[in-house]
Amino acid sequence: MLKTRIDYYNDIIKHINFDKTRDNYCVKFYKYDNEKKLFRIGNSIVVEYKIGTPASRGAIHLGKFRDENKKLYKFAIKISSVSSKSEIENKMIDIATKAVLNQSSPHFLMSYGYGLCVVKSSIKSSFVKSNTNDSNDKKEKPIYFLNKRRRRKYYVYLNELANGDLKEFDLNVKTTKKITDNKVAQIYLSLMFFYKETGCYHCDMHNGNLLYKTVKKGIY
Ligand SMILES: Nc1ncnc2c1ncn2[C@@H]1O[C@H](COP(=O)(O)OP(=O)(O)OP(=O)(O)O)[C@@H](O)[C@H]1O
Ligand SMILES: [Mg+2]
């Protein structure tokens, strides 16, 4: 499982390589897909519908990319306004990714990279226009979350996709004592790994910030 995750990471970063000196990783309107608006970052990354529990500072979307052999890669795209916390968040993401790649702590999700978007004042981006969609179906209005003040400078993060968060797990998965015991053990393990790798305490631990990935029985 860990090897599969690392292979997937290596395949993705062979194709997508964020350049930290650039600031043009902006979300743009791509096309209509059965009346549903799709967005893109650059020419190859497609931003689809929102996933997960509503985010506090940004929004999480399903992201897709196809390589030259049409192999499909999926990931989570987090779009988050730049704030005083961004630098710390980026550092934590780098530490977590390294910890998975060197196989010292598998309890993190990896980052496939992140990049900055600075909206130039003369360009009226589709990102802003998309706010006018009045459908009630959240899957149909992907990029409407950042308030006006925050839309001008934001980060896009490409992260390993989880199956859901703990809130969704508790709602959707029928639990047994064995599963509950395992869940509690995994939460403690992830907190322990977080402290071990970063030397920091996690001060925002709640069921929306604990993500899970299903694995095949008996292997990790
Ligand atoms: N990699 C992922 N795979 C699947 N779902 C995700 C992923 N990342 C986030 N989510 C979903 O999106 C929700 C919000 O994400 P996240 O917690 O990263 O944003 P936030 O709450 O704005 O940020 P923060 O918790 O750092 O303040 C999560 O609760 C989860 O439901
Ligand atoms: Mg959160």
C-alpha cells in the first residue's frame, strides 16, 4: 500500500512540477460538461466538484490529470487564500510529504506540489465570474468559495486523495467494536507521528481534519 502510494506520487510529479518562483497557478474556466462548469489550472489539471466537509479557509475539489497514455490520476485540490499561516502550512506539508516518502510515517497524506496564483488587476478572471452560478447543487458550483477580498492571491495545493474525513466515516461506515478500537488507535498514532515529525502539537484536531484511506485487509 505504501509502495503503491509512493509510486503514484512519483508518476504524478514526473508530469506536474510546480515552480515556486511563479505566481500564475490560477484557476480558470475550462469548459461546460453537461452544463456543469469545469475549471483548470494550467493546461492539464482539471478542477472538478467540491469534496468533503465545508472548509474553513478555502475549498477542496476533486482534481484530475491524464498523462500522455491517457492514464487518469486523481487528487484533492485545496484552494486557500494566502495568509500569515500559509508559510507554516507549506512547511508542514513538506515535512509530511518527506515523512511518507522516506517511509518513516505513513499516517500523513502527501502533497504532489503547490503553487501560487496572483490575479493581475487587469484580468477579470473566470474564477471571479463563476460566482454567479445560482444552482443549489454544490457539485455544480466549484469555484465560488473565496470572498472577494481573498480571490486575488491564493495557493493551489495538489494533495493525495483520501476516501473521506472522520465525520463522513462516522456517518457512512457501519462500525463494530473492532473498527472503533482501530479508529481510536489510528487517531493516537497519527497524533504521535505528527509530534514526532514536526515537534509541534496539533491545535485544531477535530473530525474534519482527520482523513482516512481504506486499505486492503491485512496489508499496509
Ligand atoms: N486530501 C483530501 N482528500 C479528501 N478529502 C479532503 C482532503 N483534504 C481535505 N478534504 C476534505 O475537505 C475538508 C476541508 O479540508 P481542510 O481541513 O484541509 O480545509 P480547512 O478546514 O479550510 O483547513 P484547515 O483545517 O487547515 O483550517 C476536510 O474536512 C475533508 O472533508
Ligand atoms: Mg479543516
